[in-house]
Amino acid sequence: MRKSLYSIMIENELIDAIDELANKRAVDRSYILNEILAEYLSVKIPQINLKEIFNMIQLNMNTSVFKVNASLSDCVINVKSPIEHEYRPALKYCVEIYDDNDIKIGKLRLIYRTYDLHALQRFNNFIDIWISLESHYIHRFFPKDSIKYDVESGRFSRVLMLPKDSMPITNEILSRGISDYIKEFDELLKLYLNNIESDAKIIESDAKIIEKKYIEYINKGIII
């Protein structure tokens, strides 16, 4: 949606109230004015869509497992997922939603912090398993080589996309797809991390369990 610069006269008291709200939400004055006018006039603009999507993601993930915090100004929603472990590792998901999304709807970033080197290696092994599963089961639904990954030790990021030739999608479906993806990833990651054994046969068995549960997820969920 195209933007233009306008000069308008507004009462000082209104500007003070707008600036106070903008400061509380860490956005600029124009952002608040756009939002107020769009809601009052019932006009759909990208930031309203983002607000709806973020609100729905927060509702979908409003459980004791996750702590959700949205930043509309940066088009980002942060999700923390605690892990019960003596080293108190931290698991943080960051979802960026593109306000001009078409097929590419955003990006998921994940950071896993721990002092336990064995747990870190298990995390890295899980990422390899996850990418392998996605490559085998869902990449064919997307344009060739379009799902990109960035992987470092303790870090993972992935482009979020809609399948090629997909029907028009609603904010509700989009938010549920993102929420379900994070929930499934989180559940299977913790399942894998909780097994502290390093025996090759046990690791292979874990990978098969992960694959079985992943297949169940894609058969009933929204593929993104």
C-alpha cells in the first residue's frame, strides 16, 4: 500500500495523547494515526493485518509452555519456551511477518543457549533431522529451492511460505499455521533433547519417533 506525506491541523491535546500512546508501544506518531484512521474507517492496511495475526498467534500460544511478546513496530513476535534442565538453557523463537507478504510470509529464527555441550550437539542433530524431514515431505509443495535455511551451532532460521498455487489465505489460517509450526517444532525438539543417551541405536530410534510425529503433524496441520 502506497504512502504519501500530508500536512494537517490537529489539536495539541490530541497530539499529546497520540505521542503518549506511541511512546508506550515504541512506535512513531504516523503508525498510531494510521491505525486509528484505518480502524475507524474500516480500511484494511498492512499494519492492521499484522496486528490481527499477532493477536491470533498470542491467543493460539497462550499456554503455560510459552511466553509471547509482540512488537508491531518491528513486525516481530518473540516466543520464549522454558526447558527444565540443570543448566537452565534458553529457547527463543522470533517470528518476523512481512507486511507485504505474497508467497513468502515471513521468517522464523530460533536461538538455543546452553552451557551443556552435549545438549547443544543434540540440538544441532535435531535441526539436521528437521530439515531432512521437511526436504523429504513438504518441499515439493513449494517453488523449487524457495525454502531457505540458515544454520549455525545453537541457531536456526527458516523462510515461512505458502504452498505454490495455494488458495487465498485468511489471517486466522495464517496465524494458526505459524502457531502450529512452532508448537510442533518445540514439542519434538524437547522430546529429542530430553534423551541424554548418545548410543547410535538410540539416536536412530529417536529420529524415527520424530519422523512419525512429524508425519502426523503435516497430515492434520497447515503446511507453511
